[in-house]
Amino acid sequence: MSRWLVTYLLLLSSLVSMAQGNVIQGTVRFKEDDEPAAGVNVMLFGQDSKSMLGFGLTDGDGHFRLEYSGTADSLVLRCTGMDIKMLERNISAADQWLDIIVTTSPLTIREAKIKAAPMSVKGDTVVYHVSQYKEETDRAIADVLKRMPGITVEESGRIAYKGKPINRFYIEGMDMMGKSYGVATNNVRAEDIASVEVYERHQPVKALEDIERTDQAALNMRLKDDAKSVWNATVQLGAGYKPTMWNAEGLGMRFAKTLQTLLTYKGNNEGEDVASKEILPFELIDEQSEMLGVRTLSEPSIDRSKYLFNNLHALSANVMSKPRKDLDLVAKATYLKDRQTADDQSCTKYFFSDGAITNVNENLYSRLSTNQTNLELKLRHNSLHHYLNEVVEFIGIWNDSFGTAGETSQSHKSDKIVLRNNFTDLVRAGSKVFSILSDTEYSRLPERLCVSSFMFSDNASDAVQSVASERLKALNELRFSVNTGNWQFRVVGNANLRIENLVSDLKAHTSQIYPDSLINDLSLRRFDLILNPAIEYNLGDPMMVTLSFPVDYRLLKTSGISRNRFLLSPKLTVSGDVTNRLRYNISSSYNDMEGEINDLYSGYILTDYRMLVRKAGVLPSTSSLAVSGRLEYKDPLVGLVTSATLRWSRSWRDLIFSSTIDGIGFQELALAMDNHSDSFFASANFSKRLQSLFTTINTGISWSADESPIIRQGDLMSVHRSVIQGKLGAMTRLSSFLNMEYSCSFSNISSGLSNAESLSSIFLLSQSLVANWSFRKSWNLRGEFEHYRNDYISGKDRNTLFADLSLSYKQHRFEYFIIVRNLLNRKSFSSVNSTDLIEYSTTRSIRPASVMLKLRFNV
């Protein structure tokens, strides 16, 4: 472990040293008339005149600026251009100003083959040339993005740049997908993309581009000419055994200048998790979530296709029309029908302050059925002076599940409906900006959980828990800002309304609980008047300072009790570029928050067959203070992208949860008690493209630590938890017919009582190796090998190996596959995790060894 830490400390120190370079600048002028020479290429080379160490272009005044952070004493400066004679000059590697005179030369064009560099930079845009990263076996653009330094792609299709999620995904500059772009990441063909552009600090609203910058990037896919304005359709069919398996896919796409279309159908029972990759949103923000459910196991750290027993149908349709340059019309529809089954075992271990341990062993079977529909219509006008956005959305989710835990059976049903409308209108007049926003949402979520052999009853009778929640929220915002010189003054006012109802009833025969404690009938009425003044000082790239101070006056009425209070959320951010390669961001924030209606109930609610929960009957209040710092460094000339982050936060709460374990039963109460918790986080990431070796290397390490109080069996305990994680990945082309991918990650998780020896320590290691061998032009053999190690587990389950093989043959527009999964015929996978002095051990059933035949063809 210490060697990992030393390696990353050296990495960080090298990052700092790279920022301390020499500045070489000056002007280039024509000899003939002494006029400035604009657009001249100014390059730095080593003394061998072959290794490029820096590059820039002269501006309209003939000025250039280069930086050099190497160790050489002398350099070669070269000036080239379309209409000048090449000039070379030996210079010292030191800060200096140069006056360079060039002479004109007639333009002569000769036939030449030009090979694009892997990366290039144009201002705040980083361009990745797909041809320099793509392998023959890459299908979707996601396969290629994973090789691009600084870009990471999750299995869901979500993309991050320098560790932060992107805020937009464009195809030819058109935002068809919005924030649910996973279906495009996992389906747009890699062979159709010429380049990937990353817009750093991207502002999606054109009227704000030069006055408000963000800290998130956007990605834009540039198509090849022969992929524009043409229909591309692909069909895939498959069948296999064991068990009897099927697969069917249909994909159609067309990307034209004024109309884009992406249509997909995917269905299978082979364990392919299409829902999380292409249908479900990446994150749920202020969503109304289920309170009840059939008890299931937590997800292990292996690919879901290894243990997922499903039967899925998923359809999506995405259409965007651009009748005018600044006007977009978008329609999106998705439908998901999925059934998942699992039959697994778990052991939950509870630790106590006196060293005692309680084990709860469970055999859990579950069958979860979901039907989900999403419809979205969007009208957007986005010009330099006006931004208008109107979105109407419908979401319907119908869940039906059944499960058993030993002799106890459970069944759960829920029907969720969401209607949402978002309207934004922004006008810019010179340096002044006016905007209005209205976001309205209605949702309802009735649920019902039936449990046989209710363990909290006197005679193991049945129990029925029902919960019905309903919510209406309306956010209304007015904004005015004005820019003068380097300053921006901004005022945002909000008038927000929230109306919620929660009714629950637990029907059970028990003398352990008073009947009045089995019901809840709650209402919450909340009105917020928010004034958010902000001031921004902008020096351009070197520094931008932003201070905002929102003040929220809240009027609250809960079940007949009224009160009001002020909530504060000030934030200070300082960001900028130390050089054109090194960027920093420092922020500090304080935030007052209150709980929601789901925190308010004082009657018991049976959330699953063995968890009985009640809250304190009052809304919890939380205040938090956070400080963070981040450095980002990139050097496109050598394909290097790195970043480092530090963050500390403290939260103060007026409620604490108290848990009581009785046999396998778990009761949780919320008690009024002031307490606080601390959290620390540090990370470093390094990504490098070695183009001469056709290799991309990604590595990173992070450390987090949390300390918070809990109450268990009536004892107040301070609990600490720390996690160290590291990763290493390499993707390389060993020859024209062989490429390989290797990844390795580890986690060391420890938890226990503060100022005492850890009660639980878990070390996890995972490795994977993928090899693709192409032979005889049309054949490809792919092997995937995975190794998992869990030092906490003893015996044969400590190390787990998986192996898959596939063979494909391509002839014209047809491609044939034979896929063999789980070659070693592993029966189960064991995993362990921990939190808050609770340790979770699970054993998942693995899909058996199987053979699948597939046919894919272009229509």
C-alpha cells in the first residue's frame, strides 16, 4: 500500500513542477514591410529538431507566447507558414522576448499524405481524432472514448471529463439527447465518427457564453462526411443455451443538418442490462422514491450480466428537428418492460460497543417486474440574445414484486406517475441579462407491501403496509444581471411552493406496538422566498472570483403546526488558469437544509419484512460547511491529462438515528439530539496516450474518511470509516492483428469505533484482461478473463476467476458470432461490504456456462 502512496506523491510533485515553466514570447514581422505576420506557426523543438516541445500561432499583432517546462539548456525555435520561408533559430531555455523577422515566399502545393495527431487544442476545445484511437473491434463510440486520455465512460454510458460528468452531449452541434445520452454513447457507430470535441468550461446558453462560464465540459461528435444525412440500420438476432436464451436488437439512425433521428429496440433474457445503460437516468434529483419493497441483496462489484436473470424489452425513439438555425424541436419516448429474478444468500453482521456481534442469515428469493414509460417534448430557442426552453415530460413506473425470506413471503406493488413542465425565458440586452424560470411538477406514488409471518406480531400473523404519497411543487425564478468591465452583478429571486401529503397504515396484530403508532396522516405546506445576490470579478483566463449569498425565508406548515425560519447558503469560488495547461478551482460553501415529508412520520412503517422504522415527528435540520480545491493539467502535445482533488466537509444535525436489533428484526427510531459528522476526500488521476505504442494508460488513487455518531441498542458510539481505492488501466495495440486491455483496481475498507482498533477491515482486488486477435481479415477471437480477490473471505471463495470467449466472422454486411460465457462454470460469487458498523456478506448465484449464437447485419 505504501508503494502506491509514494508513487502518487511523486506524480503530484511532478504535476507541480510542470507548472513552473519558462515563458518564451515575442513578435513575428515581415522583412519586406515590417508589418505583423499573423497566423504563423511558432514551434519549439529539442536540439535534434525532431521532438516538438511546444506550439503556438501568432495573433493579429504578430504576437506569440510559448511555455517550456523541460530540463534542456537550449532549444530550436521554428517559424513556418503558407506564405513565408521557414526560419529556425537556436535559443536558450529561459524567459525571454524575441523579435523575429521572416521573409515571404511564393506558395507551392505538393501532393502529401497528412496523418492527424491524436489530440489538438483550439482555445477551450480539445479535439480527439478518432482514427488514432479506434480499433477494428470497436462497435459503439463508447469503445473508442475509453481510450481517449482524460475521458472515462461508465457502463451506463455516462461520460466524465477529468473526473467530472459532462453537461451536454452533442452530435454535429445538436443537443438531441439532453442529459439522458446513454443510448447514444452505447449505440452510435464508432466507424461514423471522425473526431470528438471536448468543450471545456462549456456554457450551453449562447447568450451567457462570454459572461458566465461553468466548470463542466461538453462533448461533440463530428461525423464523417459519408455518415451524414444517410440512414444506418442494424439488426441483431441471437439464440443460446443454457438456459434457453434469446437476443434481438434493432437500431436505426440518421444525422442530417436539420433533422436527427435515433431509434432503438433491445430485448434479451441473457443478462444484458439494457435498462441501466440506455433507459434509466444517470441520477435522480429530488425524485419521489419508494419507501417500501421486497428485500433484495446489494449489488456485487462484478458485471451484472454475470448474475442477472432477466427478461427485458426496451424501446427508445429520439427525434430532433432544426427548422431554423437557433430553433430546436425535440421529441423523446422510451418504454421498458423488465422482469428480474434472484435466489441468493446473505449474512448481515451488527457490531456493538461491548464487542458483541449479532449475525442475521437470510435466504432471499425475489422476482421484480417493471413497466416504465417516459415521454418528453422540448422546444428550444438558443441565440446570442435570447434563450427560450419549454419542456413537457411524463413518467410512469409500475412495479410488481414478490419474494421470500425463508418461510416468510413478501409482495409489493407501486404505481408512480410524474407530470413535469419546465419553462425558461432569457433575454440579453448588451451587458444586461433578464430571465424568468418556472418549473412545475406533480407526482403521486401509492404503495402496498404484504408480509406473511410478521415477526413483530404476537402470533406470526400476516401484515399489510400501505403508503400513499402525493406532491406538487412549483419553482418560480426571476433573474437580473449586469456586466461592467471585469465585474458582474447578479440578483436572483425565487418564490417556491411545495405541497405534500403522506398517509400510511400498518395492519397487523401485535401487542408490542400501540395501535395509534401504526398509522401516519401527514401534510406539509412550504413556501420559500429566496433572494440570491451574487458578485463576480473576472480577469479572463487567469482568475475569476464568484461570491453568492442566497437567503431563504421559509414559511412552513406541517400537520397544523406553523413556523418560519431563515436558511443561508453562501458560496465563494476562485478559479482560473495558471498557464494554458494548468487550471485550478477553489471553493468554500455553507448550506442550511431541512428534511422532507419522508423524514416527518412518527408512526411505524414496515419498509420490508424485517425492518420497522419510525422518525421523530419533526423535520430534521442540517447545516454543512465544505471546502475543496482542484488542479487540472493537460498537455495535448504528449497526450497527457491529470487532475487532483481535496475536499473536507462537516455537517451538523439535530436528529440522530437509534437502531435496535432483536433476533433478525431491525427497528430504527429518530431521536432529537445535536450531533455532527466529518468527511475527508482526496484523489489524483493520471491519463496518458503513448501514440507511438498505440497505448492509453489510466491510473488513479483516492482516499476518503468519515466520522459520525450512531446509537445502537441504546449505546451512543462514534464510528469511523475509511476507504482507500486505486485503479490502473492500459489499452494497447500490440500489432496490426492483436490488441489488449488490462485493468486492475483495489479497495481497502476499514470501519470501527473512533480511537479504537478497527472492527472490520476488508481488502478487495479485481483484475481483468481482454485480448482481441484478428486473423485472415474477417475473423476475430476475443477472450475476457477476470480475477476477484476478497481477503476477508476464507477458503475457495477468496479468489474467483471468470473466463468468456467469442469468435466472430464478418462477410460483407453480415457478421456471425459464437459466444461462450462462464467457461469455468462458476456457480456463485461472494462479496463483503461494510458501513456504520454493519457488515454485509452476500453470495450471488451466477449464470451457468452457456453458448450463444448471434447474427448482426446492416439493412
